[in-house]
Amino acid sequence: MESNLKKKLKVGDNLKSGRGSWDFGGDVSKTFVEHAKKSIMGYEEGHQIICKLSDFFCKDNNTILDIGVSTGELLKKMVKHNNHKKNLKYIGIDNQKNMIAKAKSELKNRAVRLEVSDITKKKLPKNEFTISYYTLQFIPPKYRQKVFDNIYSSLSWGGGFVMFEKVRGSDARFQDIMSNLYVNFKTEMGFSASEILGKAESIKGVLEPFSTDGNIGLLKRAGFVDVMSIYKNICFEGFFCIK
């Protein structure tokens, strides 16, 4: 029984994790993008939306902040999308050194600063556009409001915040339907039944999604008044706010 409790579970894309102990360290950075594309509905579509949304906030001399930059896939697209603008600064933060190392190998640009930091403890730098792409759902709930408050404080007046999160259903019936559809999606993407179960076991107590209303509540308590949903695909949602 003891060995089964400690057994590493296969979660797909050559990744393994123990029950309730998923993290983004170790070798995750090597296959992270491939795994994310197969695990998140509309993964690349969300990138496109954010790049186009940045046109309204990324002006000459402005700063863009990416919280949970991971391997830098989205930030790399942002740099390319805005390369005609002058003196833009990009800051990418992640709490995993292997992710930042991978991002640095992908983003060789003097305008980009990448750092290993814990956003539950760090005061965020002033910026005009903040991105959080499926990151805050991994922040323990007891720290989450503090992080939202920090994001609001770091934004310049009139700045934009875009956040994509996995969301829970508004009641048990909706949650059951959404969960079933999500399993269908992962099956269609090539994950085996054991890998789907393994991932579900590994993220227990690690991935803690809130409902749509729960996320909006966090945003409004932080100070955001102007909030709207800009993307929804079953259990994945994009929120957009202006300070």
C-alpha cells in the first residue's frame, strides 16, 4: 500500500507526478508547450487574442508584465507582434528556474527581462499591460486575493489586465457536464485513460480553479470596476479588465 501511495503517475508527454504533488519544475519545461496545447482548449487562440488586445495598451516606452511566463511562448509572440513600437519593455516572472532558463534560450532580446520570483511575496513592477495565462489558478487560495491586489496596484491608471483561467461550473450539474466534456477533449487529444486519471490525481490540492463569479469577485475586491469576459470554451475563460 505504501509503495502505491508514493508511485509516480504518468500524466502524458513523458511527464510523471505523484498524487497531489504536480509542479512545473524538473523536466516539465522540455515538453511544457506540447502538453499545454493538448490540455487547454484554445491554447493558441488565447495567445492570438492577447497579442491583438495588447495593441490598445502597448505604446512606445510602455512595460508589459507576464506573470507565470513559463517557457516564454506567449511573451515571444508578444515581442514579435509589437516589434514596430519603440522602447517597449517586457518582464517575465516565474517561480521555476528551469522554466526561466528555457524562456531565456527562446527570448534573446535586450528588451526582455526574465526573473525567478514568487508572486505571493514580490511587489510587482509598474506596467501598462499585465498578462496571467493559466497561472493564478495554481496560487493557493489563501494568497490569491493578495496577488490580485498586487496586480491592481502595479498597473498604471488606464492599464489593462488580461487573465485566462480554468473555471469551475456555477453549480454541481454544470460542473459535472463540463468535467465530462473536458475528459472527452483530452481523449480526443490523445491522452490515455490512465494519463487523464494520473493528471487528475496529481493536481489534487494544487490546481484550485474558481468559478466565473469567484474570479470576478477577486478582481472587484482588488479594485477593478471595468471587467468583462473575452473568451469562453467550456471550462476555460479569459477575463479582461481596465484600471
